[in-house]
Amino acid sequence: MDVSYKNRVSLSFRALTIDDKAIYEKYLFSDITRGCELSFSNLICWGKHEICELSSHAVLFSSYGKYAFYPYPIGSGDALPVIEAILEDAKKRGITPIIGSIPPEKLDDFLAVYGERVRIEGKLGTFDYVYHIDDLSTLSGKKYQKKRTHLNNFKKAHPSYKIEEITPKNIHRVRKMAEKWHEAKVAANPENDASYEMRALSLALDNFCALGLEGIMITDGDEILAFSMGSPLSRDTFDVQFEKAVPEAYAAINYEFANYIKEKHPENTYLDREEDMGVEGLRTAKSRYYPHHMTEKYRAFFMEESNGN
């Protein structure tokens, strides 16, 4: 299938900033369900990104260290003219284009045009674990029996625990727990660099309100046992972006945050608890909560072509 568009428009990128939240989310929430990496707050907290608007789409150029790619255009309508503009932009940058975060619903149309020019990659470690909020907020049924046991054990050990909403007045307490988590992570394994995640978490805390983040913490007296925070990802899905807890409190924070979001945002049907990044322990933990579905996403690596196209 040949694609040729007259009067191609060059992409005029600029750095993505917090001030772009309303503009970006206009496109994000008009689209189909997307992966967690495309929530606005995740974009701000992780990596570096450039943005522009074209043909009812937001277009991003994303960099994570030495790895750079263009997420699939975000918005509604025909994305093919936008992809052609992306290919032209990559040519100007002198890079071989990579289109990332391609939803499976759009993969067939993409391959119909570019299939002979790309190599497609999809890895389980990059797929999002998405749960029905009713499952996590009730833990009902035989399959959640062990999770209910963990939750009940926590309640017995901490009969006076409280749920506090994270606000600008108490966010300094969350920061202290995050710093303790980072110190413990480094002490346990000095070769496992947790500074990248700590930087992202610090940015989230520094810009909590501006990013539209929401969250809770579990406290017992003056001690914070757990916290969880996130933001809307689509019209029916809330993204759980950061969650830290002492080991015995993970079942409790998962349960309590699901109930918090269900009550505050009844329009949300699902909780996206993000990827496992190929870490076996995370994969096991997320699988044991029985996701409703996985949000798949694919990357297209364009092959270098001698004709310059």
C-alpha cells in the first residue's frame, strides 16, 4: 500500500513542560486506552520529551538516556499523515525512526502501510497490568483468599492504622518515607541504582498538585507504613504510578487505594498498575492479583533503506 501526502507539514517540536498538561490531555483522553508511559505525569517525571500538534494529534519525541523514539501519535482520526511527518522529522535529525507505544488496535493498519519496512517488537515486560477496580477494592472470591489473609493480618498488627489523603500539608512526610526507601534500596544492593526512580518520585512530589496527582498514605501513629499515588490515564482508567510500603503493608495499600479511587472517581472502571519491566518478582506479584487484561503495546523499528525513504 503506497502512502503519499501532498503538502507535508514539518513538525515543530518544543520541550514538553507542566504547562502543556491541558493541551496534551485533550488528545490523550480523546484516544483509545493507552499505556501508562503516556500519562502526562509519567512523561514529566521520566525521561525528556518534545511535543507538537498536528492533524488532531499530539506528537511526541521521547528520550530516555541514549534511547529515543516517537510514540504512536496520540489523538483521533487518521494518524498516517502524522507518521509520515514523523519519518521526515527523523530524517532531518539523522536518526533511524522508531515508533513506540503502538496499541494493538492500530497495529494492523500500521502494518498494512509500513509492514515491509519495519521490525515489530512486543515484550511482556512492557505490557501494563490492568485490573477491574471492583476486584481490588473487595478482594472477593476464592482466588483472593491469600490476599484477604495478608490484609487481615495487617489489620490485626495495626488496629489503629489510618488512611490520610496526600496533600501539600503532609507531603513532606511522604518524601521522608521515599528517602528511607531509597536508602534501604541502595544499602540492600549497592549495584542496583535506584536513583533514576528516586528522581522521578521526587519530581512527582515536587509538582504533586500541578501534575494532578492524587494519593493516600497509611499511617500508624507518626509512622508512614505505605503510600500510593497516581493520575487518570483515560476516561475509565486510573494509573497507579508510585507505590511504596513496608513489606506487610503492600496488600493494605493496594486495597485501600482501590477503594479511595472507587469512591472519589466512580467513573473509573479499571486501575492500571503498570509494567513489570521483566522483573520476575514484580511479574509474580502483579499476576497474583489476577489482571482483568493486559494493555499491549508494540514498537516498530524502521529498517535503514538505501533509497533514503
